[in-house]
Amino acid sequence: GNRFLAHQQPAGARDTRGFHPGPPSLCLGFQYVELDCPTGAAPAIAAYYKHYFEAAVEVRQQGLPAQTAVILTGGTEHCTELRYAERADYACTPEAPYSLASYGIHLCVYMPDELLPLTMQRLADDGLLWDNPRFGSLDRSLGSSQFRCKDIVDVKARKRHEGPLPLVMEMEHEVRLASHDTSPFLAQEPYTVAGREPVPRLVVSEVSSFEKDWPAVRAEKNAATVGYMPSAMLVHDVDIDDVEYLRHDDKPFLATIFKPVGQGPFPVVLEVHGGCWCRGSREKSRPTNVALAQRGVIIVAIDFR
């Protein structure tokens, strides 16, 4: 079962988005989520998240010989940590399909829109996308805004042998765009004071949708054998070059060209940044320009002041 640990924080840790007094602070709903993993698996798990998800990771020693793989979600500080702690008694016997197994755990991951296609392509290249048969209709309706994977593999083994990468452990990931309809990052009110929510109205409007024969719904989902596998988007590597395209007296004007690597032809977009003609630079939209180039569009971003 799950183990919940309550860590007492200093008295000054108050959330000023509500009515609590105290100085501003970075309060986390969860300081960390810790999952068990096999002994010796922590380095491979950390490498998996770094390679496929481009996550910041650490491997911490928690005793001899146990280690913990730490995935830093949202940066390198003031973030919730996803931890995989090695346990000598960890066991995951695949006596049934993962979607039906009693040990199955589900993680929902939100990623930046410009990064998700790259992660999806890398997993697809290694045959690691997964179609959970229990959620085929849901995944089909959401299309390429999310995907699933479950096999955590040893990516470093690629240098040692050919063929499928060795399985380290199973963990279902439902990976979604940050702009997904269910994304918490789209919420305009991230904190609501308890007691002020329109609870009665909410209950009245929602309760009818939950009046279902849930045992029958569960049995139907468990009987499904085929899920939905989204097609991975083609993601290009990107060459980025700065070139001088104009000069006034001794002042050079530069353009940054984001060019997809691969067989063209590619369409070209000239990006003139915003800023009321008095501020900003061609670097303003760099993440967006990289994402567009990954999808096969040449972007020319210019400075013009």
C-alpha cells in the first residue's frame, strides 16, 4: 500500500495566495513522490528520464548499497521530486498484463509543448510507446496531445549489445502536453480558499455523470485487448546559425536561422518579434522557433533596431 509521510516545515512557510499570513514562500503540495524499484536500478532509471524526457536527474546514496534515482520536475530547485528508491524486497512479477496487474501504478506527466514531440519520437524509435487497452477510446479521442509508455529500460545498454533495450521495471506514464485540456498549468486560479468554492452547485451539476454501473464499466475496460497507439510526429534535429543580414554604418543586424536537418523542401517563416518597436529581441521566441523547426519549418528571426 501507499505510505504517506508528513514533514513538518518551519513556521514561516505560508502560502500567501490564500488568507495565510507570513512572507512569500514556495510551498509545494508534495515535496516528493517516492516509488520502489529493484536493487541496482537507480542509475538506469535516472538515465532513462534524462535521455527520453530531458529531465534533470540525480542519483543519491541512501545507504549501502541502496541508491535513489531523483527526477527533478520543473527545474533544479523548489520543485517536486519523483524518486525511485531501491528496495531489496522489491518484486514485480508479471503474472498478468500490466493494465490489469495489482501492482500497476499510473503517473500523469505534463511536458512543454515543444518538448513532448521529441520525447514521443525517441520512445517510438525504441518501440516504447504503449497502447493501454483499458483506455483505447480515451486515447483515440485525445489524438497526439498525449501518449503512454510503461517500460523503463537501460538506455546505456545500447553501447553493449544490439536488440531491444533491457527492461528495468514497468511504470505506466500518461504523458500530456502542458496545453492539454486537463493541464493544471492552464488554471487561472491556482489556489482557492477552502469554503469559498461553489460546492453545492458543483455537486448538482456533476453527480448525474457519475451515476453509472461502475462494476460493468470496469469489466468492459478490463475485457479490452487493443488500445490506441498514436503516430509519433516526425521531429527533426535543428541547426541554428546567426548571420549578419544587414549593416547600417558600423551596426550589424543579425538573424538567427532555425533550420530542420533533413531532406526538404521546407517552408520558410520570417519572424519579426513583438515589442512596440522599442524593446525585445530575436531571442524572445527562441523555444517556439526551435519547436517549429523540429516540425519542418525554417524560421528566420531577425533583429531590426
